[in-house]
Amino acid sequence: MKKIAILGSTGSIGVTALNVIKASQEKYRIIALGAGRNLDLLIKQIESARPKAVAVLDESLASDLKRRFRNDIRPEVFFGSDGFKHLVNLDEVDTVISAMTGAAGLLPTYEAIKAGKHVALANKETIVMAGPLVMGEAKRQRVSVLPIDSEHSAILQSLQGHPREDLRRVILTASGGPFWKSSIKEMSKTTPAQALKHPNWKMGPKISIDSATMMNKGLEAIEAKWLFDLEMDQITILIHPQSIVHSMVEYRDGAIIAQLGIPDMTIPISYALSFPRHDENRLPPLALDEMGMLYFEKPDMKKFRCLDLALKAAKTGGSMPAVLNGANETAVESFLTGKIDFLEIPGVIEKTMEKHRPYDIDSIETVMQADKWARDTAREFLGG
């Protein structure tokens, strides 16, 4: 039985992960839950999963949570960065589902790996910011880092049973988000509500905006580099609006192995937990005879400037991917709160990257310094 801590339990990935675990209670047990501010949902999760410990963002939320416990359900409560670190260091925990949003997931995920825990990873920013450090530590600790992202799960599945030296490239598919057919002029009028309406996936606000700008695919390309030990020129990105082919691997003889499935995160979450097995679920099967045409095209880099910036950051390396990520998170937050327009997001990121002088990443502390610098600099461009 795997004993699991979930970081980000009240987000979309966390909620789906809990459903996967509930459906296979003979295989999995929840030991700890880490959440943000949604105490109403967290209380329901606590009553259902009966964790030994939970953590929330700050002391005020922790106090409020304790007041709302039923008498018969009182897990230990922790808060802040130290609280999330405490959860992953619990002796009972052997697997951590890292599903926190953004850079906030880096420190507890890295701590989990240092503590010798296996990680099921949905927080791509951890790898984007500190890929060589994270994967290096996982190798030293002899623990697995298995992806929950549908694209990286597809790559992992398509690699099974094939000699690694035969790999030529991976092909990341992208839905294109809500604007893949829109003109730049049409995108200039985009509201947050419009950008949040992803055509195929149900996701949180930040990742939904990243999908709309295609920054998400750039982050995934950087993540793929480190997860699968690739060069950037071994990664191709194609828009595939149906979201049926989740990604592909091409081998040196020209054979392409693809993983197909309905767009539901249950599948990659379940695979990350049951690897290398494919556990049964209650999802409807993919009806290929009803799919019609499956379409692929190259992304327009002039229209999706965030994707171009991410690939440039990957090519530069060092601290630049962390700067890219920090500037992006700052710009996305400003867009969601109505402070900037949709097409201003890449401008803020580009200015921040141009001002940065990249340096080698040799510790988590240097990563966090780059992240803070990027956020402070982006805010300066945003006028404070």
C-alpha cells in the first residue's frame, strides 16, 4: 500500500487525485493533505480521507481550520512553507503528489526528494526552475519522479519497452487553448473570463492562462528536457486541438509511438501512482470511430510569443528559466486582476529576460534568488 501526501489537495489535480485514490483504497492511503485557502473543500477532504496531518498557507488559516474540526476528526495542523515541508518528511509518507500551483511547489517538492520520497509531479515549475538540481537529487536518493501532466505521461508511456538510444525526438502536442484560431487583433481584446475558458480541459486559473498564451507548452518543453534527459532540439511542439493524442515519441527508424485517450486527468494521475501498470477506471473509452479528423499544425510563434520566449530561456539555460517563470507568474497575476491586457503578458516577460544576466544554478537558494529578482523586476515594469 502506497502512503501518500498530496500538496495542493484542493486544486483540480488534487481533487482528481483524491478520487483516483478513493477508487482504489486497497492500494493507497492518504497520510497528509496540503492546501491553500479553500478551507470549505479541505474540511470535506479531511472528513473523507482522514489524514494524520494537514498544512495550509498561514497561521490564521490554520487557526480557523482547527476551530472547524469535528470532535472525532482532528489531524495535526501545520502552516506555511515549513508546514508543507513537515508533511513530506513524515515517516509514514512514501509518495508525494506535487500539485501546488507555480513556484510555491518547488521547495516542498525538493524537500520530499531529499527525504527519499517518490514524487508524482504535476507542478512543472519545479522542473522548469531547478531541473538539474531536482533530477540530480532524485538520482542520488534513488527515487522516482513520475509526471502527472498528460503530455509527459504520454511520453513516459511511449518510451516503455524501447531502447533509449533509439529515440530520435519527442513530439509534445498542444491544444492551442481558446485562441489558436484567433488573430492577434482579436486576442488584443481578450478578457480574463475568455482566457480562462479552455475548450478541452478543466484547470486552475494560472495554468488556464498559460494554456491561452501557450506559455504552458514552453514550460512543458523545458520540463521534458530534464525529465527525459533530452536536448532541446529533440523536442517538437505541434498544435492538436482535439487533445486526443497527448504526445508522441519518434524513433530513429521513423516509427512514431503515440498515446491517445480522452482528455481527463484521471488517466495520467492513475498511471503515475500505479506505474508501470494501467489500473482500470470508470471513464468512458475513447471512441475512435467518432473522432473524425485529428488535426496537427505548427504553432505561430509571432502570435504565441510566450512560447517563443520559453524556448529561448531553455536555450540560454542557467537561471533564465527561473526568471522566465517568475516574470510569467507575476504578469499572469496582473492580467487576472485587470492591471494589464492579455497581449502585455509576453512584453513584461521579455523585458525582464532582457534585463537579466544569467548565471549557473548550483543550489536551490540561487534558484529562489533568480525567482525573487524576476518578480521584483517584472513588478517594476508593471509600475509597482
